[in-house]
Amino acid sequence: MSLHIQFELNGRSTQAKIEPQARLIDTLRETLSHTGTKEGCGEGECGACTVLVDGRVINSCLYPAAEIDGAEVTTIEGLAEGGRHLSPIQSAFLESGGVQCGFCTPGMIMTTVGLLGENPDPSEEEVRDALTGNLCRCTGYVQIVDAIRLAARTLQEGKS
Amino acid sequence: MESLPYYRPRSLIDAFELLAAVSDARWIAGGTDLLVQARKRSQSCGLISLRSIEELGNITTEPDGGLRIGAAMVLSDVRKNRAVRKSCPVLCEAIDVLGSRQIRNVATLGGNLCNASPAADTAPALLALDARVELVSADSRRELPLHDFILGPGKTALKVGEILSALLVPSQLESGACGQAFIRKGRVKMDLAIVSLAVSLSMDGDRCRDIRVAAGAVAPVPLRLIAAEDLLRDTELDDVAIAAAKESAMATVSPIDDQRASAFYRRQLVGVFLERAVRRAAGLAGGESV
């Protein structure tokens, strides 16, 4: 017996039929073909599956899809304007060389969205703390941290 | 084949009705422990979510200043709550180091305690606050001190049909200055605790009027270090008293060797953290307003 859920995905009203115990990550990737969100561990440790639900970062590999009924979900696909113009955060990652294989990147970027939404001007320490739940096997994090601080500056400048 | 159900009751009454009606169903709150374990053990059963039940997701202040924290409130919301920040900073410190933001936006106090890991981050803080648990079923309500609730690794006093509905934190505001501190060590930030230690004390000038100390990850359950407390209470927290308390604490705990740390290292850290946390809490009690 399946459940029907209705929710907002990247600003658009969306419906889906799901197995009752479906994971949000599977609903996004398999049912809705939004494959930008990645599964790195399936245990809530690596953060590659990070998306925003009602503005909060969560691990979609551990989030029951049934719980997003009525909620607002934001994935990596929702960031580029018109699906084409990269957001300031995305551009900052490219500019800073904060991407190697790219597998952790959607999760890193969504965590950045969450961080800068709460704290528009984070210190390096605060950035590193915010990345506690996001693992990267390629970069050593330095340029990821640079990217986030660049994004913060760009966004702040955009406001003044 | 019937797929396994997932229910989202809006009230405790509905939740208990579902439990009675659905064979082999379990409660789920944040699911950050439960879903991981279910996958590892290939467990399958119906799930009854506690996330949409209002009584389990809010915080109320009792007339005497105590707090009733809904057990299914997500940790990040508990952390932001003004009353919690004011009277339970040790709990805030514990939440800040639990998992990651992604986990804290979903995980709950109830889940952390019912999972009953010896290393549960919130447990030492709640023990230091002298918290009680409220347990409800379809036709009963009872309270237990937290130290009588966690019985062993993965084992609690929860009876079949019961829900841990709230944490009851007694009023921490007393005349005289209070201080709280929490210290925790993991290999990296997002790691199970190697050792955690929480202190809550109140000072009367230079004298420690009352103190509670609790440690995690150094015994089968998170535990109060009662003997160490007795050596610090009514002293001026001088070097002699602290040295005696450290020795007592290190003798009381029963850490194990595992892939994260040796028993020897953990035992050393208990002593180090006891001293640091007591001094920090006393400092907070001394100068600044709570």
C-alpha cells in the first residue's frame, strides 16, 4: 500500500506516490529523477545526501519521505537560477577549486546554504564546525572552506 | 507483498491506538539511530512516528521554574529554546557536540536516551541537571530519575507500550551563583564520545554548596560520580579536594578498550575533565550572571 505525499520541491508544488517507509533520498533520486543528491554511506555520517527540509539541513538517507508531506524541500537542483545561472555559492566552489571528483559537492553546497542562511558571516572555525557532517575524500577541505568564505563575502557584498 | 507501514499520528491517543492495532510496530522519532540499526540488522517492522504529536514536541516551564522538555522535540530546537539556554547551558553544550547539524535537526532527546548508548551525549548533561523521565502509556503515567531509566547498553526501563514523553528538569535557579560545564572528547567532531563529563554546581561565595558530576562512555551506562561529588561538596574546590575527587572518579569508572581509545586513556581523561569542568563551572558561578 503506498502513500501519496504533496510537498514543495525547489519552489514547485510536487506530488509523489511512495512506499510508506521510503527514504527521502530514494524518492528524490528514483521517483523524481533528482539525482544531484548523492548517497555516500546510507548512515547519516558523510553528508553527501544533504538537502534542506523547511530550511534545515538533514541527511536524506535517514529521512522518511512520508515526513515531507506538506514541507518545503530544497535540493542542489534548486539553486541555479532558471536551472542555468549558477548561484553565488556554486560559483564560489568553482572559483576556489573546492571541487575534485564532485561527489561530496552537492552535499557541501546544501550545507553551505543552511550555514549562510543562519550565519551570513562565519569565521573559519564556524565554517569547519558547520562541515562536521560532510566528508570529502579528495580535497582536504581547505579549498572547500575557502569557497564558503568567498560565497559569504560575495553574498554580503551583494546586499550592500 | 504488503509494504511495511509508516504512520504519523497527531496525538498520543492516536499513537497508542495504532500501537494496539498494528502488529509488531515500533516508535520512531528522529530515526537517526533506529534507521541505521534497522538497516544493519535487516530489521523490518511497522513504524509509528512521534514527530507530529504536539505534546511531545514542545517545552513548558513549570511554576517552580523547572522545565518540561518534550522528548520528541528536535535537538536543534531544544538548543535554541530560551529557557533551556538560560537554565541548562550544560545541555546546550552537549547538544552542540552531538553528531552534526544534519543529525541535530532531526534527532531527539527521547531517542538519544532510549537508544541508551553508554556514550549518549545528552545523558551526562541531563544527569548533572538531575533530570527525570516521564513515561506514558495508553493508561498510565510514571516518572523515573534518569539514572534509573538507562539500565545498560541499549537497555532502558521502558515497558512495552510506553513512550518516553518528556524530560523533567528541576529548577536550576537557586539563590547563590550556579555554573555548568560539559567537556567531551572524540577522535573527530562527528564521532562517538571517548569520554564525556558534565558538571552542575552552585557556589556560596568561595564554598561549593552543591555539585553534580556525570560521565559518559566510561561505564556500561552514563553515570553520576557520587563519591567524587561528596568530596567536592562543602569545600572551596581547592587543589586537595579536586585531587581527591579526581582519584575517586578515576576509580569509580569502568572504561573499556575499543577501537576509539584504550581504557587507560579514558580513565586519565575522566580525571582531567573533572578538574577542567569543575574549575570552569566554578568560574562561571563566580563572576558572570547565569
